[in-house]
Amino acid sequence: MSANESKEAVAQPRCLLDLKDGETGLIRRNGDRKSTEMGLFPGARVVMFRNRKSEHSLVIGAGDARFLVSRAIAKKVEIGG
């Protein structure tokens, strides 16, 4: 396997913006302190309720809470499986 092939095999990290409606993910990293303190911390499982490209914010759930998250903040939240 060449160096280029091994780079392609490595999956790129996903952010909260990449989740589709109804999809879930586990927060791996969050670069936004305020949303981390609100409950979007590493290890939290989230579900995407509404992700429309035409809207400024996403609607997600974590546990029993629902959040309206701006696209700018959602870019800072890394999601894993």
C-alpha cells in the first residue's frame, strides 16, 4: 500500500454539521466552551432533529435536552460513531 492509499483509507473527522435528520453520533471533541458547559461535552450521544442548509441553526438532542446550535458552533463539535 502506498502512502497516498493509506491517507485515503483514513476517515476524515465529522462535525455536527455532517449529521442528517434522525442520525446519531457521539461527541469526540468540542472546541466551543459555552456549548460544552451546556451539555455538549465529549462522550455525550447526540441526535440530529433538524439540519436544513437554508436555516442558520440546527436542532439537536443530548439526553433529555434539546439545543438550537448555530452552524458556526456546530463546525467546532467533532462527532464519532
